[in-house]
Amino acid sequence: MEDRGGTPGRSQRIRVPAVLISIIGFMTLFLSYSGPPASGADSSPWQLVYQPDEPTSISCASASICVAVSDTSTPRIVTTTDAGSTWSPAHLPAGVATGPPSGPSSVACPSTTVCFAVGNGIILYSDDGGADWVEQTPPSGAVTANDITCPTVSVCYAVGDDQGSADQASAGGMQTSDGGSTWTTMSIPGDDYVLGVVCFSASSCDVGYQSFMATTADGGATWSLSQSFSPPPEFPTGFGCSTLTQCYVSGADITLVNEMETSQAGVTYATTNGGASWSQSTDSDGYSREGQSCPTATTCNALGYPSGVSASPLTSLGSLGQEPISDAGVIVGPCCNVDNVLETGISCPTTLVCFAVDGQYGIYKAAAPGVTAQPSSQFYTSGQSLTFNATATGVPAPTVQWQYSFNGGTTWANLSGATSNPLTVGPLNGFVNNWQVRAVFTNAFGSATSDPATMSLASTSVVLPSNGATLSGITQYLDATASSGVTQVQYELTGGSLNNHVIATATPTYVGWAAAWNTTTVANGTYTLNSVASYIGGITATSPPVSFTVNNPPASTTVVYPASGATVSTTQTQFYDAVASVGVTAVQIELTGAAETSTLDAIPTIYGWIASIPGETCVPPPEGGCADVSFPETVQSVASYSNGLTGMSPPVSITIVAEIPIGV
């Protein structure tokens, strides 16, 4: 969409009888002007962000990047890349920087890097966002350019007076289609200098001057007086496009009595078909618009003067407002409320941000609130307080009002006294579970509402086991419920030597947060169980305790090899195998014989718990030999749970045959 930035000051463009010019000029420049308003005297919601002398035009390619120009002051061009917080003088060709000729009066930045500025016989170009400028060669014949618009980075139209003198004025303009490498003169009909230009494409544009409009469809090669306005706007000075087909031209109906302006009223025409036809909108506010900027297809902003003024309209304040366009009209509202301000240009890169220049005070900024940090939903436990934080930008700095909703955002009400940031609420209880809060930021140009943040009570409750239950076995199912938003549930056991000992981490299921627990991991006795639910933000909730008793029988085990009555030789590896009840964590094989008792640690296998003793071969002495000796032995297995509870198998009697050395 087009944003040509702004238009030259009204005092420079409106042609009225000389006596009127002199009277108004005298009253404005000498009697009314007293310098910038003193601190506290300016009731304007607009913020004065920079004070160059007599700025005439501004163009903002984004909310952060703007270029402002002046045809008389030094510096002639200033730029900002930080949304107006700081401004820097541009680097200009030597002659332009110090004058004469006078500096640029209008600027257009079709992108964040490319800018064009025009004035009395000069054309300037920048490819770095306005920081550095070079002169381009104007076409033959002097052109005092009042306005410039660039539908693309390569195509621009500049219009004004082709004689360079307001006393011998006639319509004039120039055009480039190659980024300013060459400029050609446009022959525009009319005997008065052109006030502004609006383009619907690279080749289709309309221009306006006192009581007339002219149009081109061939890139400025030919122009004809437009028949689309009836009547055309008097002094058409506000030009703006929200798209390449939807544009607005505004002006003033001025009443003169004895060559003095006694009243004025705004008139605006709109087109939605690229200038093929225009319709007049109703301007109920009565403002004479001096400039327009349309950041979207449905929003325009305008500068102007109030109606009904007399004697010295130039000392009355211009106005700007922002509302959706209705019936192709442009709505305006109060602006600066400062006397003696000559608004000369406006540029609104977004619906939230506008920059305006006036011919006496400097560069103003207005920004509707925009939320930059949203409050976060949080969980809480009963008795806890929560803190919510939200931030927003705006010029002037917006105020904040926190609101709450108890019905999921259907209705909202202000929280009494909650007009600062951050917001702390609490201590909270279960009554406010799932209530929401939000921040509403407001300044003179609008309001912005943050996303809602929900306060959710963190809670959990043990479902299984029931209070007073007796538990046993290796698989005891645990189950708990937890409020929405939980990320983890664990079970903690207290009793005996244990205190809040985690025994299981649950898995979410359709019946709750479930886990299986082996009760044989703890000693028999009485315990309490809690479920502990974890939430985002490090919030945890603990359930009420459930008391139960663990009562497991001793572990069971049986020796399955060797069989009772078997004979086992010590010359071969001796294997012992036992089975044990599920959940057993250790099995030992105890061998009891006539001479000694030994204990073997068994290892679990798919065949049972197995232990072994390596075989031993008898080594006969030099003067002797080896002989077999038999003796009885009893085999038993001892199984243990991790809680220390044990069980012993029935004894198995076997015969051990050992080969021992004997002497002569």
C-alpha cells in the first residue's frame, strides 16, 4: 500500500489573495507564536520526539524507520531507526546541506532502504534508509516540487509548480521509472501549481490543485482534467491510499468574506476502483484535512483544521484520529491540543503508530497501545499468591487496568485498584479455580487487551489403595486423580525408616494416573501414601495421606536339583538349582555336612536360581594314591525379598563322594 508520508505545509500551498496571506502570516508568525509550549502546558497526548526547525514532510517505511525533511532548516533531513527515540542528521550533498537552493519539502520512502526527497529544483535519493543522500539530475525546466509519491521503489511522481514562483504558477511535475536515473517533465494542465499526487499503480495517478483534479493512465505521459469529482474538493491537500485501488483525496470548502477566510469545512472523496470513479463521503467533523496516511485497507489517519474558525485559521490546531473507515469516509478526532501548530505531514506505518510534523515545533509521535508481553497462566495451591506481568508500548505511555473473569472469559470486570504492573493476587483458594485475569492498556489513541491468563488450582487425590487397606504381593496397583495441566504424578511412602520416599512414577491413563508397586520392597507394617502432582512453573500439589498395612508372607523356595538321595562327586562341577516365589530378589544355597556348613549365592536364570562348586581332581602324594570317601549332606535354599523377609526350603539329603589323597 502507498504511504507517501506527508504533504507540505498549508501556508506554503493554499493560494488566496495577497492581503489574506499577509494578514494571516503576520498574525501567525509574529503575534501568536511564542516558541514550544512550556513543560506541562501541552495537554496533547502526542509526544514531541524531536525539534528540528520547520519540518515539512515525513515518511515512515516501518514503525521504526522514518525520514523527515525541511526546506529551510538545518539539518535538512533527519532519520530514526528506533521508532523515534533518537534522530540523526543525514549526510547530504554540500550545496543541499547549507543552501541555497532551499532544501527538500517532501519525502517518500517506498521501502525501508529507498527514499526520494524533492523541493525547489532538487531531487535527492537514498538507498540506505535516509542516512546518506545523493543528488539526481532534474529534467530541464525548473520545478518546485510540493509533493512526491512512489508506488514502487523505481517509479515516483513529483508535482508542484513548473515556474518555481507562486506569483507565476502553473501546474508542473516530473516522473521517473528507473529509480531516479532519469527524470522526465510531465505536462499537467492547469494554471495553478499542483498540491498533491496519489497513484493507483505505477502508471495510473491523480493530481490535485485548487478546485481541479487531473488524471493519467500512461505513466504521466498525458494528463486530462478529471470528471470524477462533482464538485472537486477545494484546495485538495490530503492524499492517501490504503491499497492500489482504494484511495482518498481530501480538501476544504473555504468561505471568503471581503477576501478574509471566515469558515471552512472538510470534504473527502474516495475511490475503490483505482480512480475510475470517486464518491464524496460525509465529514461530520468538519475538519479541513491537510494530510492523510492509510496503513491498512480499513484505517486512515488525517491531519486537518477545525471548522468555523475565523481571522487566523493557521493558528488553530490540526487534528488526527484513528477509526475504521465507514462508507468510504475518513474519520478524524482530537490530536494535539496545542495552539500555533502548523501540521504539515503525517505518516502512519501501522495502525498503532503515527508520526506527524508541524512547521513550528517539530516531530510528534502517537502510538496506540500494543501488548509486548502476555501474562502467563499459572497453577497455585490453596493459600498461595500469584503474580502476573504484562507489558505494552504506546505514546503516551499507556495506563493499565487489570480485569478478571469467573466464567471462562464470557464477561469481564475491573479488579478494584489493580492499575499497576505486575499484578499480585492472593492468598487464593479453590473458589477461584479457573478464573482468568487480563490487562487492558489504554492511552488517548486506543486500547489493547492482553491474552487472558488462567489461575488453576493444582490438586491431586489417591484413589487406590483405599484408606485402611491391607496390601501384599509384588503387583499392587496405585491410582490417583489430578487437576488439568499436570505434567507428572509420583507416589510417596512414609513409614518405618522411610519418609516421603518415592516408590513409583505414574502413567496417565483414562482412569487416572496409574502405577504398579511391589509391596515386598518394604517391610511389613503400617504406612501412609501420598500422590504428588507437578505442574508447569515448579508448582506441586500433595494429596491427603492414605493409610494402609503391608502384610506379605515369607518368601517360598524349593530345591529342585539335586534330587533327594542323589550322589554328587566332587571331581565334577556340582550344580544346585532352586525355585522361589515371584518377587524374590536373592536366593542362597546352604550346604550342611558332617564336617562343615557352606553358603552359595545363586544367580537367577531361566531354569531357576543356580549355584555351583567347581570340581576338584585328587593329586596323589609321591608314595601314595587317591581314595573315594562318602559322607551325607543336606541342601536347602533360602529366598529373600528386598524388604529382608526370607523363607527356607525343605531340606534335601544327598551323598557327597570326595576323592582324597592317601599315603603308603
